[in-house]
Amino acid sequence: EDQVTQSPEALRLQEGESSSLNCSYTVSGLRGLFWYRQDPGKGPEFLFTLYSAGEEKEKERLKATLTKKESFLHITAPKPEDSATYLCAVQAGYSGGGADGLTFGKGTHLIIQP
Amino acid sequence: DGGITQSPKYLFRKEGQNVTLSCEQNLNHDAMYWYRQDPGQGLRLIYYSQIVNDFQKGDIAEGYSVSREKKESFPLTVTSAQKNPTAFYLCASSRARASGYEQYFGPGTRLTVT
């Protein structure tokens, strides 16, 4: 069974204080690892896709990295507008090659204080 | 603007009634998905469809039904057989039938059943 565990559950930082969020996963044949941002009462917003160990992607103050067992979302010099819940999800390999659903972690609730 | 539309944003029903949630996309995406989100839990897959007139059960399909008569539309019916229907429902789409493509989410419908 595919599993995704995110830590910490919640994180409170001061504005400008850099940190990292962790996503540990077990999956049979990783087809993709996805990071999303979700604001309260809204749908998740896509951030990154990572496909293989060693891959890195960046967008503004966010940088996502991937190893064979976990992914990190690094937040550099965060601002209050970066406050949100960050979700990690994996898509497993599928013998038919079809687009199966994603398996999500419970998310990390990030608060950036001014 | 291309995107995913879900309606209504809030929905209230009495126990024992069936209710249908709307999901429309104009992204020309092949695959569409329904997820359910409960407080403190990750998103869970209800149903997905890779092509018109075909769909597959996800992890928690019991008490739900779907149809995919048009590429743009993937309505979800929450039946009276669903034991705990109160939740935040999210529709998503992905551009290809193959795995590894990111999914884009709609704004969600919050269903309350009393």
C-alpha cells in the first residue's frame, strides 16, 4: 500500500526564517511526486512535480528536492503570504500506464509571522 | 480563462437525500478525478476517469456514483448509502491518460448533511 507521511504537522516561523518541510513516502514504482499549496477553504494549487532521485525544482522562495525515500520543500526567507498548508502526493506505477489517482499526505500547516 | 469549475460552493442536504456535485473543465484534459477531504486527513480518492464513458473506483467509492458522458464534465452523486457524507469535495483534472502528469484542482464544494 502506498503511504505518504508529512512532518511536521504544523510549523510556525518568523518572517525571513528559512526551514524545510519533509515528505516521506513508500510506493511501488514512483511515477511522480507532487507538491501543492492549499489555502483555507480552497482547492490545492499545484507547485512542483519531481520524477527521480536527485531532481530539484525552484519557484520563488520554494525549492523541492527528491531522494529515493523522501522529498523536502525548502522555504527560504519566507513571507507572511507563504502561510498555507503544503501537501505532498505520490503517483504509483500502473501496469496499464493509466493516470491513477494520487496518494496524499496529511499536509504541513505553515504559519509565517511578520 | 481555462480552469475547473465546481458548483455550488456550499451545499446543504437532509440525511437520506441523494445530491449531485458538478465539475466542469475547459482545459481539454483527458483524465478527471474526485477526492474527499476531511479535517486532519489527507485527500482521498473517490472515483476517476481516464476517458469518456469509462471510470474506475478509487479508495473510498462506496456510497458514491459518477458519470462521464462528456470530456468536460464529471459529476459526482453522493447517495444516501454514504454513511458520512459531510466533507469538502474536490474535483481535479490531468491533461493525459498516462501517469506522471500533475493534477489541477477546482475550488471545491463543501457538503453538509444533517
